[in-house]
Amino acid sequence: MQNILLSHSYFLRLDPKQWETGRPYAPLGTLYAAAWLRENGFRVSLYDSMFAPGPQDFGAELDKTGAGTFVLYDDGFNYLTKMCLTNMREAAFAMIRQARDRGCQVWVSSSDSSDHVEEYLDQGADFVLLGEGEMTLLELAIALRDGTRQWGQIAGLAFREEGKTTRTSPRAVLRHLDQLPLPAWDLLDIQPYRQSWMRHAGYFSLNLATTRGCPYKCNWCAKPIYGNRYNSRSPLEVVREIQVLQNSFDFQHIWFCDDIFGLKPGWVAEFADLLEKKCMSIRFKIQARADLLASESYVRDLARAGCESVWMGAESGSQKILDAMDKGIRVDQIRQATQLLRKHGIAPCFFIQFGYPGETMDDIRQTISLVNELLPLQIGVSVSYPLPGTLFYEKVKAELGNKSNWTHSDELALMFRNTYRPAFYKRLHRYLHRTHRKHLALDRTRLLWKNPAAATGSMVRKALSLLYYIPASFFSGLFLRATPKITS
């Protein structure tokens, strides 16, 4: 069998905000797929599209490798990929067409292709892999190599026969993740990632996954790859991978890119114990839920392991909206989690979502008030984004027009009718970021004022004293009083 070329469809330059931020993570899912094929005897190569100017040069890479099969395998661990941005979809289509023009077999595995099977087949894909892809990918490669071509017997596959689309039975997710090889980091040119991180952040961060899936059922969260199953690697295997990465790369930080880190009881404690036993010191950030973070033993173990910051899906300061989302958390748990994280020296960070159906100005005020009260170190503000396969999508799909996906990650387009017009939410996004920065500055000023020796002169102290007496409600009040209600 000829060489199999793997790639992904995320081009950093086509996502302006992320290109400016300059903190890209490697396509972990693609590296896992490459390692899995290689361990099972297939010859593979990688085209990393992350820093390419666009898909126009992809054909030259195909010519250079002489690949007979092209696998477009997107990184299902990265939320940017799961957003199914149209810039990346068009890039994927261009790559598929170039591969077809050269006579390659084309296989696709991604969140977007799972949602738009017919469109990807129309563009020339021979197969779309549905759900978790490694086992389906391997069985497909074996069938092609051995010439059996009994595609209908391979679970988790969509393809066309005589003009008709066939979908085979669903593929069960992998339960024993330790059976997978470590990602094929050796195929990746790590230098552009390191250079971008050092230039924009001053340190280098790598991504690593300890789990797959999420058992919770927030009704706006799309899960086309892993569904509602949650499976973990063993702490011992994760520590082994960290050791391998430490021996291979000079990095200072890890992003554990799990939807929820350490949900399995006792996992984080065992992980922290192993790191302490091996005298390993790491710095990392995670994503977790407020109800999980409301446990002091969990937070204490995170701190022991080296956790520096936690992103939690706070989403809203209104309990009404959290309940409408089926979020399964309470506002008081967000407060408790924030306090516990700070107590143990971990920085809390919030994901905030505006525009969920039924949200009123009072709900918005409650969210702004919660952010200004708790002052997370960072916030990520978005608007409700309906993706296929979710209950939220089913609620609003009748209101969706031709546009059903964002073009890039900072578009923040509200694609359904709501209480306020789309432009309102873009102003709200800018406003909350601006006031959050201002309130953080005020909080730091107060801390500094309590320690006058830290100030460098009387003028500085006078300026700080003026800032101290500006009430926190002043800035939010100006905005909210000046914002008229816009009816649908």
C-alpha cells in the first residue's frame, strides 16, 4: 500500500483572532491517528496546515510525498476545530479536490464532516468516518491494503454506492485508552509552535489529553465524535507521556485539553501522588465544572499536581439561564469554586455565554455582576452558537438562514432571532471585556494601596487613591442604563 498522508483543516492564518493571539496547539487528534496507523504497520507522513498561508499549496505536498491515500483527520480535542468554522470547511474542500485531482483516495474524520456528510462526499471524499475515528481508520486501511473492499462491514463509515449514500452501524467508543500509542510528535515540526508561543506569551505550552468525552448533557454542546461517554487514561500512562515530552521538547507549560479534567473519583489525587513520587514539577491549565471544583479535596490535589489556572463553564450569572441550558450547576457553586481555587493559589477563568433564548436584560445584569464580583483572571465571552446534534439547535433551527456556522472564531454572529439584535451582543462582548479589565485593575490597585511601600511615589499613591473610590457598579450602570430594549 502506498504512503498515507494525514493532515487537518485548521489554518491559523484563516482565523484572524487566533493568528493575532499566536498561541497555537498542535493537532493532537491527527497525531494520534498517525501513530495508530504507524503502529499497525502502515507508512504514514504528516502535512501540518497550522502555519500554511492557505490550502493552495497542499497539492505540492501531495506530489512530494507520492501519497496514494489522503486522510483529512481533524483535531477533535481542540474547541476551535469543534466550532466547524466555514473558513476551515472551505479549506478542507480545497484540499479534498486537490487530492482527488491527483487520484488519491480521500478519507475524512471531523466534527464538521460528521454534520455535513453529503457536502463532503459531494466534494470528492470517498469515505467520511463517523464518531471516534482510530478503529474505523485502521479497519479501512486494512480493507484497502488487502483488497477486500467490504466497506459495509466497517462500523462508523459513510460512503456512496451507485449514487446512494450508505451509513454503516455506529462505532462504539474506545474504553481502554491506554491501548493507544502516544501521539506521533516526531512527525511534527515543533519549532513554529515554540517560536509563536515565545513571541506572544513568553513561554511554550504543549497540549495533552487524559480523557475523551463528557457525560454531561448541556443542551447547546455538540458531541459528534465521542458522544456522552467519558473514558480516562491511567494517571501512570499520562505521567509517562509527560516524561517523554520533557525529554523531547523544551516546554514550560501544559494545556490538558480534556472537556473535563479528572472527573473520575481519585484520578487527580493519584496523578498528584505520582508526580510527587517522581519529583516532577509541571505547570498546567485545565477545563472543569463548577460543581466539581466546589470540592476542596479536588482543588487541593490540583494544586499539588501543579495546576495554575482553571477554565470553568460559568456561562451565566442567572440561575434561570443555567437551568434552561441543562447546565446542571448552581450560581453558588461558581462562587464556591472560585473561592476554593484562589485559596489554593489557582487562578479561576470563566467561559461566559450570552444570547441563550429567553435571556433578558436582568439575566445579563446578573452575569455582569457575577463577573465583576468574582473577578476571574481571564474571561472568554461568546454568544450562543447552535450546532447540529444539540437540543438547542433543534429549538432554533427554524429561525436559521443560509448561514449556520461562524466564518472564524471571533465572528460572534447570533444566527437566530432573539430578544436583542446581533449588534447588541457584539457591543456587550466588548463591554464586558473592557469592564472586566477595569475591575481587575481596581482590585489590584486596592491591594497595592494596602501596602503603600510597594508604590514608588506620592503621585502614584494619589492616582491609585482616586481609582479606589470609583464604585464597581459605576461602569456597568452606565452601559445598562444607556442600552434600550430591542424587540425581536
